[in-house]
Amino acid sequence: MKIYLVSAEGGAPEQLLPGEESELAPAWSPDGNTLAFGGFPVSAKKPLAIHMLDLRTRQVSTLAGSEGLLFPIWSPDGRYLVAETPAQEGRLFDFKAHRWVRLPIHGFG
């Protein structure tokens, strides 16, 4: 599973990230500059986590504390990101406070 970008005018799809790592459920940030996605590692050396791809620089970072999370979804204002554990428990990341909180819901992804 890889992420590809295609121009709104059409054309050939462009693979955004090299390598064998799987990229799952990309979510556009409200400003259109960042993609959040879940990453499945090829090896056991890297944990499952939420990654952020800066579309301007093509740099990838891992969202701190997101190990074991999948299916990111942005809030409309870009302040929050929700994700899900494999057990379908919700987590909310507050970009201003730089922390995760557990949500009292299951299976939103």
C-alpha cells in the first residue's frame, strides 16, 4: 500500500514515498500542506505509527506518541487529529498542547 499523487488536471500518478513501508489511510490537513497516514513497518524494528508528510519539502516525520495508532483524521480547523488503536480505541492529538488523550469511543475509523 503506497500513496500516489495525481494532478487535478490528470496525468501520471506520482509515488510520494520510496521504499517498501506500507502507507495506509492518508488524510489531507485542512491547509493542504500535510498528509497524515498510518504506516505499517516492513520489519519489526519500526512500530506501527502515524506519520506526517510535508508536501512542500517531502519530509516525513512520526507524530510523537503515535506508536500503535492507525487511520488518522484531521479536525476541520487542523488543531486536532484523531486516530485509532488496533483494538478500535480512539485517541485525539492536540497540536497546541502537543499531547494525546484517550477518547471514550470505539470503532470510528
